[in-house]
Amino acid sequence: MKRCERGGTLATMNSLSIPAWMTLALVAFAPLAGCSGAGEVGEACDKSNSRDECVDGAVCTNEADDTNRCRVLCTKQADCKAETSCNGISGGSNKSCQPDKP
């Protein structure tokens, strides 16, 4: 059996290959498990009117309190749930379902 030196100790190639394959598998399949890093609806985002930071079907929307949150994209009021309104987002042509003001 081949031997290799690793960090000053001897280890067999077989003992090194299992962790290597496990790491490779985790890296390869992480995107398929939903680890996209995209913000869910209601989560904070950085760039208003960007669709890159939020999950599919959502857009980063500027809020009244100077924060940005991912909100559901819409084209008409019927696309939105109760207590939200389909309004434009400053800086672009997208619209999102924004919480109604009290």
C-alpha cells in the first residue's frame, strides 16, 4: 500500500481519500440543497430593485424606514396577499407586494 507524509506523520492514501471525497461531495451538492444565499421574502437585502439578492419571485424593495427587504414581485394587486399592495419600487420598473401602511 502506498504511503504519503502529511503534516509530519505518515498516513495511508486510503485514510486520506474518504475525507477528500466527503468534502468534494458536500461542495458539489450544496447548491442543489438550496444553499444559494438568496434572501427569503421579508429578509434584509442591500440593493433596492435588485432581483439577484432575493429568492426567485422576489425583489429587494426599499422600505419606509430606510431599510431594504425582499418582497414578492407583482404586476397587479391580485398577485399580492391581504394587507399588502402592489406598488412600484424607486429606481426601477419592478413592483412588489409591500405591507400596507397602518
